[in-house]
Amino acid sequence: MLGLAILFGLAVWCVVTLIATLIGYTIGKKKGMVTGFMLTMGGWLVWWAVEFAYIQAKVSYLCHTEAGTTVYVTPEQWRKQIGEAEWQTLQEDFKNISSNWTVEFNGKKYYGLNQPNRRLINFYARDKNSDGISDYDEIYVDKITNQVLFTQRFFSVGTPAIANSLEGLKFWLDRVDDCGPDNDEDRFFHRNYTNYSIE
């Protein structure tokens, strides 16, 4: 039903734009035609172009200044802490965990995501600001000692589902160059905390 209403609204908008463009042309030829178009349709295009540039600049700044990985305990230090006997039995055993499992770190609440091996647990926290930029944090915790081993921070922008809001019409949001979660980087880091020499 919402989809039909949106399509109807777009059709009315296009008809109004066409009429305004024709009226502008009859009043002032080409200049009037451009004015009629810009008043009804073009203004949105200019606004979206400005909004794209603003969001791209903001995401680029956040990615440059705040995103990345912070290591609290290196893989070598962690291996020494848990002992060689434990390390020899520690291989990848990836499983999802309940988001009801929560921890607090640096004043932020994190929710359970997955468990790369029997000692390493991954939690996440996600916030979205008014510009549609998602702030996504992950922490990796030693299950037995509750020690945070490393954290990762990302920023991403994307088009929401049109069923959720009219923001979904902003198809260009998917073209913003962000620093969203990188699965290869995730795997690289949590594999450093797992003994892959065991078959």
C-alpha cells in the first residue's frame, strides 16, 4: 500500500514538473523552461548533490580520524598469557551467539555476535547519527578472563529500505565511499588469535 502511495506521489510530482516546465517555456522560452524545471524537480537534485558531498566529506573525515583497529593484547602476548598447552588446543570453531549476551566497554553496551573459537568472543555496538552514517564497533574478548583483546571501528552509509522511510529514494547513498566492516580484515585479526597449525 505504501509503495502504491509513493508511486502515485512520484507520478503527480512528474506531472507538476512537466506543467511547470511548459508554463516556464511559454513565459520565458529556454530560461523560463529551466526555471520551471528547477523549481519543481531540479531543486531536489541540487540539494541531493550538496547532501552527497557533505556526507562523503564527513564519512571520509571519520574514517581517517576514528576508524580502525586498536590492539590491547597482541596475539603473541595472548598466547603467552594463556600458555602453550592451551594454545595448542585452540583452533577455529566459528559459531553465532545470542545478542542477549551483552558486555560494557568504555561506557558503551555491546551485544553478542559470534565466537570465532572457544575463547574468543565478538561483540558489536551500532549507532546511527542524523546524517544516516552508521557507527559500528566490534570488540573481541577472551571468554575466560573477560579481557578485551582488540577493537575495530567502522563507519558506513547505505540506502535504507524504502518501506521504512522515504530516505530509501536516496539511491546515491550506496555510492558514498565509506569504511564499512571488512570481512577480510575481521578474519585476518581473529585468525591471529587462533592456532591454525591444527588440522
